[in-house]
Amino acid sequence: MSGSERSSAGIPLPGADASADGDSAGNARDSVFAAVGWALARDIRVALRSKGELGVQLLFYVIVVSLFPLATSPSREVLATIGPGVLWTAALLASLLSLSRLFASDFHDGTLEQIALSPRPLMALVSGKIAAHWLTAGLPVALMAPLLGVQYALDAPVLGTLMVSLVLGTPILSLLGAVGAALTLGARGGGSLLALLVLPLYAPVLIFGAGAVDAARAGVSAMPQLSLLGAGLLLALVAVPFAVTAALRIALD
Amino acid sequence: MTSCADGVDAQGLAARRGYATLFANLRFAASAGCALTVTGPNGSGKTTLLRIVAGLTAPVEGEIRWQGHPMRPFDLRMRGSVAFNGHLPALKDELSAEENLRAWIALDDRSPVDDAVGEALDAVALARQRRLPIRVLSQGQRRRIALARLRLVRRPLWVLDEPLTALDAEGVDALGALLDAHLAGGGVCIAASHQALPIARERVRSLALSAP
């Protein structure tokens, strides 16, 4: 009965059963990948249509990073000392800036309800959305950072480490941020609440990320910090989709 | 026992919003080919009831069955069977009507049949606007696109919240045609509405909620 492809009303139930019974693991896996791809493609397409928002976030990063040399001193030693911290802190803030749109717009236009009611696994759809957020928010910052690092008198190997640390660290920011965004969904003043909730969680990422760049600057290996960032990323990849899915269902109730 | 093994069957349903009990010990059934309209004053719990039927919210008490199986919120069987059309049209402002509808079909794991999207838009008289971004369309036009989605995302149970809102006479006719086809195919529809649904009266049952 449960495996029937048709309801008694004679209307086919597309895709409902493949993942329901787990009788064919291949189908279920395909369904998960298709769901990730669906959410990813949709969110990236929407993001590309509203280029203004993407630009604002990247410009925000450029401006914040460029303000510090103006406010402190032009001395190369001072700039090289504060550089890694500034570049990383600004990346945290830039990631935060775009977090509010991760689930809020879908929540307000009803898309989230429909996604939660679709036969696809919500966890896979959520993972796709988070991946899209990183590609449109985290990755551009990571790619831009070495260029801005030149202002801080950091040399090429240090800039390389900076980029690697951001490529490993910004997905963690998107993942942790997604938990905060899902939890504050529908709450009044969600935006500022989100910052209070998420920024402390970002602290370990900041410590290891900026630490890796500092180590490279001091001429020691940055591998310990980078490994820890990688481990953190794997941990977040496994744990976060569960938490976000649960939080979204609570928000919809 | 009611004979609603092929439809929706609710027993002893109760819902609360905050501290206020909206309804309690509510029972109703809707079998294949039937529409159930939920009526009642504002704040009597129509939307809450529909969200319970759609599987978005859990009832405080009672049980709801779909084709004889008890349902819990976000139940996978329910998710594959229900089409929920709420107050929000679930359309992305940045995308066109066509892109929005194509995305919803793709989510259901089906490649869109040749021009199913075009036909569905034609059925709600929006074929000319198919490439316009949703941003520039009116409320009524958005509602019509949401109706076109019902036709494309084929589900046996339709849950419609105020489907007549913002629709003009032509739109109401389109909704009537959609509902007729759906019910004739053995589908079930539960709708909250202040006006009579534009379908034959003998197909419609009514459930009146009283003010809490």
C-alpha cells in the first residue's frame, strides 16, 4: 500500500515514494542530489537577478577593510600586524550582512512553506540553499581578500594562506549563520538578534582563520590552524543541516 | 466509521492559538471528488485548520487521516499528496512566471512536459505575461499563477486558503474550471472561503466554524 505509485484518486504522486520506503537507495540518493541542485540553482539564479545586493556586500567588505589603514597608521609594521585580524573580522561582518536574506525572503513569500511540503528531503534543499549562500557571499569575499591584503603590506605567501583560510572558513560562517537565520525566522527584530546570536559562534573561526595568516606571516607553518578549520568545516557540514531543518519546521508551525 | 478511506477524515480535532482555543472536537470528512468549504468569521481558525490539514501544523488534539493513514506534520506521504495554496503565492519576484512554475515542476522530480507551463498559464489567461518578472505583476495575476501551479504540480488533495481573494470574474472562472477538472479526476479539495466556490453545488460540503 505504502509503496503504491498512485493514490486511489488515480493521480500519480511524483517522487513521493522513492525516498519514502528506502527500497532503492540509489533513487533516494539521486533525490537528495537533485534536491541540493534544485535549491542551489534557484538561489543562485535569484541572486544573479538581484546583482545590487551582491555588489553591496562585496563593496561593504572592500570599504571596511580599507578604512583601517586610514584610521591607524601608514607604517608597514602596524598594518602587517593588524592586517590578518582586520581582513578576517570584515569577512565575518560581510557574511552576517547577507545572512538575513538566506531564509527570510523565502519565509515571507511563502516559498519555505512549499519547500517544506514538497516530497523532497528538506535537509537536502536547505543544504543547497546554504551552498548557494556561500557561493554568492563567502567565495567572492575569499577571492577578493588577497587583493585587499596588499594594502596591509602582506607578501605573496601570506596572501595565499589568507585566501586558503577564507576558502575553508567562510563556508563555516555560512553554515553557522544558517542556524542563526533559521532560529530567528519570524522573530521581531530578527536582524539584530541574528548578529547577537551568530557573532559569538563565529569567534573560533575567526581565531583559527586569523591565526593561520599570522602564523604564515611569522614564517611558521599554518597547517595546524588550517587543519582545524577543515575539521570544523566537516563537523558543521554534518551537523548544521539537521539543526536548520528542525529550526525551520518550528518556524513554520 | 466513515467511509473516507479515499479522502480526508478528521476526528476530535482541536487547535489553539496562544491561549485561546480556536475549535475543539471538530470532525469532518471529504471523500474523492468532493470539495469541503470551511466558513466562519475572521479569527475562527480557518487558516489554522487548513495548515493542520496540509501538514504544516500539529493539532493540539485529535487525528487527521489521509486515505486511512494517520498524518503527522511534514509526513512524507502527506507531502507528496497535498498542494497547499495559502495567503502567500510562493513566487520569486526576480524570476518570471514561467521560471517560477518550471522550478516548482522540477522540485517534483518531473521534467516539464513540452509546453505544460505555457498551457497552464494560458488556462489562467496569463500567456502574454509568461516572461515578465513577478515583481511587475498585480496581486490578482500572482494569485492566478499560484492557481496554474496547482494544475502543474499534480496532487490529489488541494488545500486552498481564500482562493477567490483578488481574483476578477475571469480568474474565478479559471478557478472553477480547474476545480471541476480536479474533482472529476477524483481529487479532493478543502478550501476556506467567504464566498461560494465556483463549482457545482452538489459537489460541495460545508463546514462552519464558530467564533471562538
